[in-house]
Amino acid sequence: MASPLDLREVPRFEISCLACMYLLVRLLTQQIQGPKKAQRPNMPATERLYYTDSHLIEFEARVIDRTDRVSGWTAVTLDRTAFYPTGGGQPSDTGTLDGKRVLECIDGEETGILHVIQGRAPEVGTIVKGRIDWARRLDHIQQHTGQHILSQAFVTLFNAPTRSFRVLHDFCEIDVELTNPTNEAIERAVELANNVIWEDREITIRNVTGEEAGRLPLRKDSSRDGELRLIEIEGFDLTPCGGTHAYRTGEVGMIAVRTWERAKGLARIEFAAGIRALGDYRRANKTARAVASLFSAGRDDAAKLTARMLEENKDLNRRLRTLEEIAARVEAQELLVTALPNPTGDRVVMHVFDNRDGEALKHLAQALIVYPNTIALLGSRDRGAARIVFARSADAPGDMNALMRQACAIVDGRGGGKADLAQGGGKNVEKLEDALAAAKKRIDDA
Ligand SMILES: [Zn+2]
């Protein structure tokens, strides 16, 4: 009996709908298998045809058990199957049984493999025709075999074992014990892995006893006792595994690393193999071309041109701020002319602008309070939000911080600062003028 996947290094689908389906199916499995186990202790285990041929997509089998439990869903157990079941997190195959959709397969170990199907389950004893969705199987073969190759490449080059493996929606992840991960180190492993793929090495399966396995240079130990199923990539990798693999490494096509990061002392590496590598290339190419077209430039110039534009943008901002400061001084003089002194001799400049950000308001406020006995209450309607700056000259009265808190409450926002300068804002633009008027009233009433 060959061993199922080693649980420490198994792929795991992280698709929410699949997870939901898995939970439901698990429930269904428990319902079916609970009583059945007791009733039929000698029910034969399902023969796993995928162990001997990962490329078998059509087969015939006899129904040995069936159930109609959940609305629209039924499940059957077969005497033999080519469907790879969800096991240890490995996503199962999908396909058809006598034309009915097989949504998921669950590994019941001693009670056989459960095929969850849409529609009525065939009767026990019926001979059914199974068909595997080849595109999905090939994708799993490419990601899974690709992982064997990439993991061994990290061992060969850096003696860095793989700690875990996940098959996600568009790509896969491995966590590698790589002491000093760098782009260069990871690309070296990718290059070695792709060379192994392009050398089209043979991949063979053999079953050995635990004792024999102990004498072999396995990439990882198995947590299983008894006979082990070993997957050998000619002259490169030998590891125990119960998954579905390519016949030859060439079938994996290629491996590309998308990105990587350090995570809990390991290097978490995102990669894609085969059809997923092509899909990833297409998406990356589309993005790069879309960016390049904004510059009417070639794809490979996109990053350089974007960096240049950001640099120019920063420079323009610096120039803009300098001009704002100059303009603010002129504008301050104009505004002061219109502000009449109150009975205590202080001038309150209150004004609401459009499309000025907080920084521009602050420049204007600072230009105003250069003048003695001046209080600036400035607001702006800026991109759907209210912005407020309150400031006063050193000889003018009033706590700008307190006034700002009151004003921000009126515009549904937040802000604060010091007694002579405070900034804030809120989302209620409609109340901006009220907020400024309330502040002015408090100053006038003081
Ligand atoms: Zn494997």
C-alpha cells in the first residue's frame, strides 16, 4: 500500500468556495461513514488507479456504496478510481461519472474514496464510466512536480529544505529554510529547476519498505510507517510522495518565481509552473504594457519612465510649494485689507476656498500671522473633504487647538495642534462654513 502525501509538504487550495464545499462534503462524509464503518467493516478499499498512472483520465468501475443525503448532492464509492481525492489539503480532481459532475472526492482511507456528484447516485453494483477533468489534473501535476524540482534545487544549491507548500488560486507558495535569501540566490534555484525541466528527465515511481527507504538519500523523511511510495526524478531528486506527477520533467514546462519575502525565519517564495507560469506572464505583460502605453513607450521602458515621472513629480511639488509661499504672502496682504479689527483691535481673517489642500492653507495662515494681532480661520473644500487651518500671531488671543476640536466636531472629523496653530478636517463639507463661523463667534465673544 503506497503512502498518501506527506502532510508536512502538501498543497492546500485557499479558495473560499472550495473551502465551503470541503466543509459540506466533510459533513456528508461523516454522516455516511459513521454508521457504514460499523455496518460494513470489510468493505474493500478503493483501488487508486492514479498511483500507477497519473495520466489515466477515463476508467470503468463498479459502485460499491452510495448515498443520497444533501439536497442535490449524492456520493458514491467505487471499487477503483482515477480521481485523486482531497487529502491532507491536496485539492481533489473533478470530472464526471456517467456524465454527472463529480464536484469533489474525499479520501475515507479504509472506507474508500467518496465521489460527490450532482444528481442521483447510480445503484450499487452498477458499472460506471469515470472521466477526469484533464486541464485541472495537468495543472496539479505541473504545480506539484514543479515543487519537487524547485525544492530539490534549493537543497542542491543551498542545502535549504522546503518546510511547506501551498497551491493557491493563481500561483503556489513554498517556505524554504534559506539562510540568506536574495533575488540572485532564488533566481539561481529557478535556473537550475528550469534546466532540470528542459533536460526532460524521467520521473519514476517505486515502492520500498521502510527499511530500504532508510538506506536511500531521500530529500525528506516520511512520517509514514511501512511501505513507502518514492518519486524519483532521474539523477536529481528522490522523495516519498502520494501525489500525481509528470511522466517526465519536460511536462512541467517551466517554473517562474513571482516574488518572495521573509516570513518567520523562512523565505516564502511565490512561484508558478506550467500553464500558471504562462498565465502569470500574460498578466505581468498586460500590466507592463498598460503602464508603458501611458508613456507611449516600449514595454521594457515602463519602470524606468515611471521612476522618472515620479522624480519629476516630486520636483514639481517642491516648486509648487515654493510658489505657494510667495503667492500666500501676496494673498495675505489682500485678505488683511478686508478684515476689520474687532473692539480689542484683533483682526480675524475668515475665508473658505475651493481645491486647496491642508499644506496650501497652512502656508497662507503662516503668511497672515506674520502681521500682529491677526487670527486666521481658513477652510477649503478639497476633493470631497473639508480642510481647516486655524492660526494666530503671538500677540493675538485664543486657543487654536480648542477652536479646532470644536470645528472638527462640526464637520465630522478630527484635528488638533497647538495654541497658536492647529489643523484638521472632516467629511461633512456642507458644515465647513458653520464650523468657521462658530470659531469666529467664540473669538468675538471672548
Ligand atoms: Zn509529489
